[in-house]
Amino acid sequence: MTSSHHDIALANEKMQFAANITHDLLSPIAGIKSTAEVLINTHTHSSDEERLLKNIVNTTTQMTKFIDHVLKMSKESSTEEAIYTFSLRQLIADVIEIVSLSAEAKNLAIYIDASKDRVITADRYRCFRVLLNLVENAIKYTQKGHVLIRFTCENERIILDVEDTGIGISKEKQVDIFNCYTQLEAGSLLGEGIGLGLHLALLFAKQIGGEITIRSKKNKGSVFSFSFIAASE
């Protein structure tokens, strides 16, 4: 077998593997979502119970979209963009809805600092994934205090900041945090995640020509800034 044929065969094997894995993941997620929807529609619940069930539906919906995107990333169409017109405030609200239970479990407050809304046209899915991963990371490494989300606009450049009062990151560790499977010591000890969140956030950001920067000091919290170009309405 020639080198080119071997590469093609290997690529096909990887694609088939990704397809099999995503199928195996999607089936139980669909079952969880369907069960939650049935409970919502056929039973009377307290407001807290209904909120929990709706959170399950929203979270599994986002998980399904993410898995679909991972499958697309294994194909040549991985750079395709899904351009929509959307509100930045609503984007942030959708992220907060997903992470609210995780924050509540740690008694963390989540704030939005934005005096005005901004409607933009951009790849909403990738913007959502970047922001969600950054906020989840902030919650993961913050044991007390808050997580603050704000956005600023510099002409067509949008900057989304995620600020936390967490453990912070030393200068020497900041070089590696966007690498695959990299965790800060606290995350490893808590057994939270496998260290892919920031890596995927940076990957999605780069796919739309964006970037992520960090300002942080050990034991002083962190600010992750996601910036990208978007057309305004």
C-alpha cells in the first residue's frame, strides 16, 4: 500500500471511529432528554423541580450539538461556519442557564456586566461553545466568590471577558493551559473533567479567526478574554 493510500485508509478509519463513538454517546443522551421531557409534560412539579428538569433538557440539547460538531470536525467540513444574527446578552443568558446548577452547588454568584445589548452576525455555535467552556472552567477552579461575564465592543471587534475569583494561574503554567488534557492541580484533585475545555475553546475561537488571552495571578483569580470580529446590526 502506498503512503497516500495508507493515509486515506487511516483517515477513513478515524472518521468511522468518530461516527461510532458519537452514535454510542447520542443514544443515552437522547434517552435522558426524552425522559426529562416526558416528566415535564405529564407530571406536576414544584418550581425547583421543573427548573431542574428543564436544565436537563437544555444541557442534553447542547451536548447533542457538541457531539454533532465533534463528528463534523473529523471530516473536511469541520471549518464550515453557522452564521446567525443574535444578541450577545441572550448568548450569555443561554450559557448561564446551562451552568447555573454547577454554580449554585458551590454557592457561586454569576454576574453579567453589560449596560447595553449588542446584536451581531457571527458563528453563534462556536461563540457559544467558547464562552461556555470558559465559564465552566471558571466555575471549576473557583471555590468561593463569583464569576463575572462582560462584553465590550471596539468597532467590529467583540471582546467577551470571563472573570473569576478562583485559584489563579501562575505565569509558568499559563503557557500550557490550552494544551490537551492539561489540568491545574486543584482540578485533578477534585476529579473534575479531563482537561479538554480550554483546548477546545481555543480551537473553536481560532476557527472563526478569534483569539483567547489570559490575565491571572496565583491565588488572585483570572480573566479570560475571547475576542473576534463580527458584523453588527
